[in-house]
Amino acid sequence: MSEQGNIVNDIGEKLGFTPRILETLNELDSEFVKKYKHCHNKILTDGAIPAKYKILMALAVVASKQCEACTVSQMKSALKNGATKEEIMETLEVISITSGAPAVSACRDALKLLKD
């Protein structure tokens, strides 16, 4: 397997799923995947802030941008990385306070993942 293929697999393992967009980017421009890995590892790796909390921050950001597909991806990643329902619901409260109802609405499908 190529280095880029390994990168895609590694990110997929850390997230708990492989985003289709990452597979497509690898097919179109495999060098992009190398650059993407660096940014993605900053979120998915513990540092001064544990990865779980960085992912919850990312969830808040993508919700504020009203990207529904992004909120589903971040929710899956948060759950895979140990975020609890309570932590996710508190994050949703922050989203509501800072970004309002449209951002909360962008989480509709993502919140369904908490019912599983």
C-alpha cells in the first residue's frame, strides 16, 4: 500500500470511519493527503489538550458553520475518542449560546448518533 493509502487508513482508524472525501482526495491528489495528515493529527492527538476536547471544539466550529455532514463526522470522531453524551450535550449548549438555533439545527443528524 502507498504512503498516502496508509495515511488514509490511519486517519480512518483514529476517526472510527474513513471519510469519503478523504478517499476522493487521495485519488485526485495523493500529495494533498500528506499535507492533510499534519493538520488532522493536531486534532486527533493528545497534547496539552486531550484529543477528545479538541474534537468537541471542532464539532462546535463546524456546527457554527452549519455544515451538517461535518457535524456528523465530528460527532462520530468524538464518540470514537471517548466523549460522553454529557460532554457532547454541554458542547451543544455552547453551540447554542454562541451560534444560535441554525448551528444547533446543523447537529440534527449528528445527535441521532447518541441514540445508538
